[in-house]
Amino acid sequence: MDYILGLFRRYDIVILCERAHPEVTQYEMMYELASDPRFQEQVGHIFTELGTATLQPFMESFLTDAQLTKEQVDERLRYIARNFCGYPVWDRSNFFDFLRRLYHLNRSLPRDRQVHVYPTDIDFRWDGATKKSFAEYNRRLGQRDKIEAEHVVSIFNVICESATRNKALVIMNYRHAFPHLKKSRFERDETTAGFLMDAYPGRVANVMINAAVPLPGSTGARAIITAVQQGKWDAAFALVGNPDVGFDFRGSPLGQDRFDYYPFIRTRLRYENVFTGYVFFKPLMAHRLSFGLPGLIDESFTDEVLRRYLLAGEHRTRDEVVREVALLQTARISTYEDDTNVISRSDCAVKIRQWLKGRP
């Protein structure tokens, strides 16, 4: 945590590059950060890629209401989970667990030290949604990174007017946390982080959290993954006991390695050209992927899920949705090495072991 908190002495915005959305331990790190009195005193604001910006007033009311009963907390989280984004159902449980923990943390803090969360995704409401409004939402997906950045900027400019706590942590997944990258001579991949760096020159840092690399052929439903730098980095950390640590890429041997975290474009960039810094938190074999929303999704949501699929133009029979809702009520935890419906193939362990032959 010291490294990330130290970045706030040099930068006004620190972007964390989220691992795969369902990975759990990264949110343990983020909660540890939010729990640090230094974060509460100096920062206190967290922007997230996850969650439609439409939810922000509701989320703010939830996180700052110290009078809620356990049943009311569950009710508020249930509403957030059921209206989270433009997906018919978002089944990654870690973010909702994070919000629950933040709620209880805020109850222990004075109001001027509470932690605020601002979801930045495209404005959308399932309540009253039609095929036309969903089509408009889909049309805006092409500008998603720009829209998310605009949401951050509009709120952060107000935050900057405060005499204290005028810093922000921004959590963006994978490529959204990269600067703008050239895809070809004539095209670049424009990202949320890139737009923020344009808006606040010299005031934005971005930090990679140690993660697995998705390979070409991966889809949203099934991923093919490998280790960064053919396992060399992870093996090096294993040899020194996998400490939780962070550092700038510039001036580090890792910073000079070729950027291979995004193998979907050809580039000669080095890691120090893409990220300000690097945080190692838990080795790959300790990462956990979590799905399922027990207590937040139940049978009463079946008809609504079916309606959403119809609005989205995705055919589902009622029996299929009944089975899906039943699955959503079950917590499922897996690792990168499990043969799950998310990871179709991983050679991370093999890649790391090849560097450790003959080592204790």
C-alpha cells in the first residue's frame, strides 16, 4: 500500500489496472488501501469502470447511510446488483462484496473521512428499457472509453475545488488502464486512461497489478491465458517469497522488458512506456475467480432476466433462464488452472516452473 499511497504525493489521479473482472484478491488489496487512514485523509474517492453512472446517486446514498439494518444493506446491494450495467446480469461477486465492506468501513468513519465510489460506465436503466433504448446503449459502446473518462472528469473537477481530499483512485480493467496505443500507422486504441492523461497532463499515474495475460482466441466467455514474460517475472517473485510490493517501472529491470500484456496488437513498447508502476499482490496461483450472487439474485428475478435477454435480442427459453438464475444463486470459486467455463486453457504454472528448475 505504501507505494500506491506514495504515488498520490506525485500525482492527483492513480489508475489501477484491474485484473480479470472476477478475480477476488485484487479487491482485497483495494479494500486494504481504502482502509488505510492515509487514503481516507488524503484521497477518499474511487472511480470504477464497473457500474453504470446512473447508479451513482443511489450508491452514494447507500455507502454514506449509517442507519441501515442488515436487511436494508442486503436490499440496497440487491438493487445495485440487479441494475448494475447493460449486461442482463453481472455475475462477478467481488465488486458487490467490496461495496458491502466499504459500507461497514464508512460506518466506522467520520463523514469527512468516508470513502466514496463513482461508477463511470455508460448511463443505462433497465427499468423502463425498450429495444430502442437498448439499441442506443449498444450504439454508444463504441465511445465507451471516452464516455467513462468524461464521467470521471466531470466529477473530479468538482473534487479538485476542495481544499482537502482532491485526489482520486481510478479502477479500470486491462486495456482501459493503458494510455492510448497505436494499433497501426493510421489508427490508435483510445482508452479511458489515455483520455484522462490528455485531460490532466502530468497529473495521472497508471499502475499494473500482477496478472495473467489473455491470448488471442480468448472471448468474454472463455479465456486462454499465459504468464507475463513467459513466467520470468512470476518466477523471480517466487524466489524471494512473493512479497506484496510496488515500484516504478522506470529505473527497474522489469520496465525495460517488451510490453507483452496486450498481445492483440504489435508494438515495440517497453513496460515503462505503458505504465508508471507495478504492484505485485499475491502470486498467480493464489488468485481466485468468483461468480454467483447468492442473496442478491433469486427466483423472483427470472421473468426480468428473460425480458432483458429479449430486449438485447438474445434468444433464451424460459427453461434456460430458470437454470441460469439457479446457477446465479450459487457461489463458484475457481483458479486459473481449473478447467472452468471461463478459463479454457492456462499454461501459467508451466511457464513459471520452467524458470525454477533445480531451485528450492
